[in-house]
Amino acid sequence: MKLKLTLIALGISSLFCQKIGAQAGKLDIHIDLGYGFGVATREFQSDDGTSITAVPYSLGAGFDADLGATYMIGDHLGAALDLNYVMGMPVSYTTVGPNVVITHTYQGMLFGITPMLVLSANTESVNPYGKFGIVLGSASFTHKETESGERALSGTFIDTYDGGAAVGIYGAFGLQFPISSGIGLYIELYDRTLSYAPTTNTNTQTFDGVQKHNTITYVDKVDNTTAPDTDVKSYQPFSSAGIKVGVTINLSK
């Protein structure tokens, strides 16, 4: 939250810089790549049989690709729409049982549509800007298990969690540098705050010789009338903060 407030303040303060001319009606497209680190994390407890270690995680931490467009309503105010794809980095921890060590690996994925307001300083050479918007996403994640030890099962167990919508908040502060007429390079710090509760759990693969479990449906409330194979929703962290580098092209010229 502190990062988000800082980014918004920097974006607003940039409006007091010297402007270079009219931007109203300007239409840009942009593409970028970046990496986000986990924020607002939760923890797994990793037990190797001799010690227990906390493993913080956010399933939305990882590589971030973005394609979008920005239309300037005025000289300093614009509207943007971004399409984001996040490939989360795997997070692993271990648990122990009788003569077996189980390795758990979680990995998330997010596709998001992010409408935003843009504040641009409209300055020469280096142009500061700020963004703030809402993330409307489709998320999923997998949970894989492998075993080792005397009583280990062979093969890999995989559960896939998906369904339902992921909604969050996005804030960013960036600097844009012109590299030729109509083309610019930019660097951007961003903060995406998001959590996600899947609605289904499908056992897509199991250990050798073991039968798959039934698909589990997640709901807001479970009582005595709830159907079998139903459980309560659990929200998982998908928040991240990081840096992007991209190219913007002016289509108005």
C-alpha cells in the first residue's frame, strides 16, 4: 500500500513539470516485459524432518508481459487499457511422513484486463507519468507433489485450481524517453494488489497406480445440505510489485 501511494503521489507531482505541447487526441500502443516480486504474501511451512522453515509466497510473482493502448483525453490526462499475462515462478516446500518426503510445488498464472487513468507530465526528453486502475483477471494455479524415500509413490500428483474471477488494483510510475519520431522507450515501477479464490479443483494427474480424486467445487458456505465433493473457498495471494521495460508507438502521426 505504501508503494502504491508513493507511485500515485509521484504521478500527480509530475504534472508540475514544464510541458512541451498539446497531447489531447494522442493515441499510443505499447508492449513491455517485466518481473514482479511477491507482496502481501502468505507462508508455507517447509519441514525436512530436522527443521521447519517459513516459505513466503505469492502466486502472482514472476514474469509479466503487457500489451496495451493509451488515449490522451487532455494534455495531462489519459485513459489506458492493458492486457497482461503473468507466468508465476514455481514455489516449493517439503513435508514429511513415515519413511517418505513429499515435495510440493505451486505455480500460478494470470491473464488480466486493466483499464486505467493516466497522468502525464507532457515534458521534453524525459516524460514522467503515473497510472492507476482496476485489474479484472482470470487466474489459475497448479499444485504438484512428488515423493522420495523408502515408502515413496512413483509418478507426479497434479491438482489444477481454476474458475472464478480475480479482481484487484494496479498502480504504476514510469519515465518515457523518446528514441525517434513517434517511438519511445519507457521504464515503469508497478504494484498489482490481487487475491484469488478458485471455484474448482481438478485432479489432472496422480501417482502411478492411484485413482484420481473427484473434482472439488468451492463455495462461500458449506453446511449439512451441501453436495458431496464441495468445500469452502480459500483465497490465495497473487500480488506483486516490480519493474517493466517497454516500447511505445504513437499512432496519431
